[in-house]
Amino acid sequence: MGGGKRDWLLDLSKSDLDDDDCARQCEAKVSLHRRRCPQGELLPYQEIDLSQNHLVWRGCQAVLDVGLKCRGLCVVKLFRNRINDQAAPALSRLVEECPQLEQLHLSYNHLTRRGSEEIIAAACRGQKQRRAGSRVRTLWLRMEHNRIEEPAGMLQDLVQRKVGVCEALDAECSPKACKRCAHVHLPYFARQDPPGEERGGPPSSTAQSSPADAAVASTAPAAATPARSSAVGASVARAVTTP
């Protein structure tokens, strides 16, 4: 796309977009690319940032449509929206079908256990398929501050079902590597919001940033070690399996 310095980034963050706005903006970006580049050439985006908007679920379908047209999409940021379980099918396809995806940021949304389990299961399926012939990074999946009740119990259930997850509690676990070669990292997962608490969408100008937010501020989050806040963190870390 003309060799611009930031052709790799689709940045629509903090743009006050709802689902319909997101769909229009994404389609406009794709149309512009088609006019500038040879027919059939994949999009150059390595990162899509739609964080701090007002997406609920249809906007995630627009993100998927763009993501599947990218030749090397690595990072998708959707934190601080109002994304709910209706977005799970689109997000599941994203993590399963985008072969180079390394990070998906979904913190501060409205996902429940049902939607989050669907996304995690799809991510594990995608990682298994990709690892069949090459070395693949563990997917860094941020889902803290959603509406997932009893996150400790959910993690235990995933481990018992031999789903390859890791809370990234070990110093050697980061967005770039997992000590145990898990399929999916779930850092800070134990930090969920009480039912009914309104935490999604863009933060107010007076809101305080938490240490967990700092890691999503850059394209490649620092390899910070999450606090050992989960009661089941140690057992999950030991029991993680990657069939």
C-alpha cells in the first residue's frame, strides 16, 4: 500500500465507533487497498487496533473479515469495548484461522464463561493445527475484567479436559514464549468483574490505569510476569498439557 511507514497497522482505537461504524471503516480500508494494489494481493496489516470503542458483536465480524484477508496478522486489540458472547463465533474463527496470530486482547469487555470457553477452545484447535509442521508461539489471550464467574473453577475444568492453557505465572512465560509449551496463555485471567459491574467501553478521562493495562499499551507488550493472584494458578501451571 504505497510503502507507508505504518501500512502494517490498522489503528481505529479511541474513535467512538459502534458496530456499524466499525464495519464501514473496515470496508473503506479494504476498498482503498484494492484500488491501490494488484487484484488479489493480501492486506499488509500485522496489527488491528479497535480498542476503546463501543463494539458489541457485529463489529467483531468486520474485524474477522479484515483479518482473514491479511498476509501476516499478529496482534488484534479489542480491549475496553462492550463485546459479549454473540461475538464468540467470529472471534473463534479469528484465533483458529489466522495462522500467524500471536496476541488477542479482549480485556474489559462483557464476555461470560460460555463465550470465553468457545474462544479458548478454538484457539487451542488452531494452535494444534499450526504446530503440526512448525514451531508456533503460544497465543497471548487477554481476557481479564470480563464477566466470567468462578474463573478458578473454569481453569480447573479446562485442565481436566486437557485443554492446553497456562496462566503465565512463571517468569519464563511471556507473550513470546511459554515454559510449558501451552497452546494458549491466559494472563491475569483470575481478575474478573462482579456481575452487573459496568467496566467495558472507553475509560473516562479520570480513570486510573492498572498495571495489567500497561502491558497492552504497545504493539509488543513487555514480558511482564502476572501477579500470582489466582488460587489455582500453580496447579494450572503444573497440569497444563499440549497433546
